[in-house]
Amino acid sequence: MKVMSHLFWLRVRRFTTKVFFPNDPFRMLLNILGLVFILYDMIFLPMRISFQVPLAPWMYFADVCINAFFIFEIVVNFNTAYFQQGNLIKDRRRIALKYLRLWFWVDAIASVPFSILESCLLYTSP
């Protein structure tokens, strides 16, 4: 049992110490999914706001999944190396500082689950 536990923690440590390369296939997949989700929001969000379309169950589920995806992407961005003057920077501290300077705040604001907050605020009984 102790050996299994030790192997588990070795795998967890190996995963948590991984730094993704900017052109890693996993990152490319995340970028494509992010683009698809942004396009979904560009189409359905204005439609819901303009025509006051009530939030259907599948739209609510889609919004929750999209928000979870973008929150997960924030975590991945803290673990993604970047190029600076032709050098690949893999130091986690430098990655975090660069991400926190600008893009973290944009991603954090964009990841706020406004549809969930809206449904909680509008459908609560006094």
C-alpha cells in the first residue's frame, strides 16, 4: 500500500512540475477550444442580451463548461513557457511574473461567470 501511495505522489509531482512549451500540441488544442468558445459567446451572448432570451438549461450548462475551461486555462498559462529574445523561459517565477503583469487580469475578468451570477441574482426570492 505504501508503494502505491509513493507512486501516486511521484506521478502527481511529475505532472505538477511540467512546464508546457508554447507550441505544445496540448496548448494548440486549448487555443483552438478557446477560439470556439469565444465564437460561441460572440454569437449567443448578444442574442440573449438583445432579445432577452431566457437562459435555457443547455445554455446554462454550456456557460458553466466554458467558464470552467477558461479558469483551467489560467492555471495552464501559469505553467506555459514563453520566448524572450529567442530564448525559451521555463522558470516558473518568471512565467508567473510575466503572466501577472497583464494577461492574468484580462483572463481573470473574462473568466467571471456572469451568467451564473445573473441567474443567482435574478432568481432569488426575497
